[in-house]
Amino acid sequence: MTLIKSISGIRGTIGGRAGDTLNPLDIVKFTSAYAMFIARRHPGKKLKIVVGRDARISGPMVKNVVCGTLMGIGADVVNIGLATTPTTELAVRMSGADGGIIITASHNPRHWNALKLLNEEGEFLTAADGAEVLDIAAREDFEYADVDGLGSYTDDDSFDGRHIEEVMNLELLDLEAIRKRRFRVVVDSINSVGGVILPKLLDRLGVEYKFLNGEPTGDFAHNPEPVEKNLTGIMDEVAKGGYDLGIVVDPDVDRLAFIQEDGKMYGEEYTLVTVADYILDHVKGSTVSNLSSTRALRDVTEKHGCKYYASAVGEVNVTTKMKEVGAVIGGEGNGGVIYPESHYGRDALVGIALFLSSLAQKGLKASELRRTFPAYFIAKNRIDLTPETDVDAILKRVKELYGQEKDVQVTDIDGVKLDFPDAWVHLRKSNTEPIIRVYSEADTMEAADALGKKLMQVVYDMQ
């Protein structure tokens, strides 16, 4: 069974039996629940819902089911076709829609797909709103329109251009400096929608480019998560020489990673750190990332005399905290940059524009820029759980055990995070797997892994 229903949407593998996988019956059910939720927020209104999708092979099938269901509920559908997640988010706001559905399983492999749900601001639903959608779906509390109340359907392919204009109008985009540097880059867009929109952006920026896996076929050339083990192709290409940078996005273009001019990983965690440092060079204000992201963002923020805040894991938790503290930049260590001047969503296009601006203004190579930041390493481990494991009790005991130590700061807004003077470790229950995720960071990978393994043994000794 791969069908996963959560407050952020529904996802699963394509094919199989109803209730077990992502199939037309469950797509209808969940789309209906979402549409009813939106309708109850806007009683008496003719709804408008934006639908965008990445290039997954199953995308056309899922899109047809979603759009037909929305029309059956009585909502007018604006289909923006192949579009990034941030483009779809912006399209909701730009079109004055009441919500949006993004058909993408993000970094999951090609046989997965998902529905991600947006509110009228083009932002992900809150936990409470997502729980309400799940409740409506569980009760099958749907009401469909009669023949005179059916929704309409419109195709609108203008939003790629409008998204790019949004990026080009960013106050801190240094277009003159970027064009003057005459950057030459390689882009891996994993045969998805990055291959559609990024050439248009790079043309506007005056950047010369070569694409790997640039056709939006949905037949991903490698595991689409933009981490080092999956990126040997572009790393080898950049290492041949003649390039300033490698650029990597995931299938829906909300995560962003870079390859240095020497063919080595810049570090996914340092995408946000670099952009934040550039923003804070020009505008002072607070920053936010989630508890499992690198400490380097805190260090850089404090270097600029500003305040850093941590949130629970999850994009909606990051954006909620950003709004609460008025952050000027935020995001996640997975390469997700959230820049409120544009919108409250992870956006690789914004990240590319601001990263290139920093690189151009400072006149550095990517490897040189990377060395200006604190060097940290994150180890990622896991503890497999049995049905009998009481995770909450274990985490409570870890908190009690380390809460008595003077040099340890304990945070429990999302699992338990232990901040030591020179390292940290974060234990949290996965929302999608029967495991405890154990992330740890230190100034060497060996030290980070040792710290994670130490806490894993503490947990094992408690069972």
C-alpha cells in the first residue's frame, strides 16, 4: 500500500487497487473533498481553481481526473499545463483564484504522483485546513453541481512568462552584474518542467547554458532528488571545464542545488545560506529555516547582526514562522528558498536569480563563495520502528535526559532537537514511514555521524 494521505495532500504510486495506490477513484475522492473545503470558505461564490502539473508520465491522466472533478463540483478550472510548483502558486494569486492544485510528487521517482493543495493566497494549506480536507474525504461529504451549475474549463499558458517577469522585477536582482559576468552553466532539469521554463529565465538573464535531461518527458534520467549521489552526470560534465556553475532542480522546480566550477557539490544546504547572506548584505531582517537545516544560516544571520528563528519541519511551518517574525528570507536546507518579496513558497527561479547576483557582485568563483561560509556537515540516519514502539514516550525521555545538562539547548516543537555548543542532533517521527529520522550536524561528517549514532544507541537502550 503506497497511498499516503496527509494534511499536505495525497500521494502514491500509479496503478493498483482503489484505496491502496494513487488511482482515479481516490483522486476523485480527494479532489472532491478539497473542492468542498474551498466552497465552504467562499459560500455562494462561483469558484475558480488553478491546476498545474509537472511532466510526470501519469500527469495527463491525473490532470484530466482532477479537472473533471472540479468542474463536477461546480468550480471553473484554469489549467496552466506544464508548470512549476512556484509558477502554480503565483498563478493562483495572479488570477484571483480561490485555490489551486499542483499535480506533482516533487522529488519522488517517476511512478509516483501527488496532489498538493493551495489556498487563495497560492500557499499550502495549514495543518488545520489539511485535517479538515481529510475529514471531508473520510466522510465522503460531497455535493456535486447540477447540469446548469457545472464549472467551465480554460487553458492559460501565460504564467511561465508572468513568473519570469516577477523574478526580473525583484529589487535585489543585479541584472547588469549577471550579464557582465557572461556566466556559462550546465542545467539538469530531470526531464521535467525545469526544461520548459529555465531556458526562458536564463535567456533573460543573459546566461549561456547547456541542458542535460532537458526534455519534459517525465521519464526521469536518474533518481530526481537533487542530492550528490544522484548527480554524477552533471558533476562529471562540469568537471570537464569551461563552466562557471552547474544548476540542478527537482521535477517541480521548488528545490535548487548547485555544482561548483570544479565539478564538486556546492552543498544543497548552502543554497539558502548563500541567498540569505546576499539578501542580508542589502536588507537587514530576521531569517527562518526548519530544525533539520544547517546551523550555517544562524551563523550568517548573526554575523549580519540579525535574528535567526527555527520552525518545525515542513514548508507551511517555515512560512508561518516567517510571517510571525517578519523574516526577509527563509526556507529549508533541502535547497528551498522562500523570498517574501516574491511570494511565500519555495522557488528555484528566485534562488537562481539571487544566487547569480551574489556570485556576480562579489566577483568570485562558486568554490570561492562557498568557502566564505561556515563549514558544517549533516549526517542522516534512521531508527526503524515496530508497531509496539511508543515514539512519543521515547522522545519525552530523551528530552528529560538531556534537558538536565547545562550546555544543551532542547527544542521540542517537532520531535526533539538537542543543540550542543559545537553540534546538534534532531530526532523526529516521520510522517510517511514507520521510522524516527535522526539528523545530526557537526564540523566534520565523522563527528556528525558519531553524534547521530550515539543518540540512536540511547534510543535503542530505552526500548
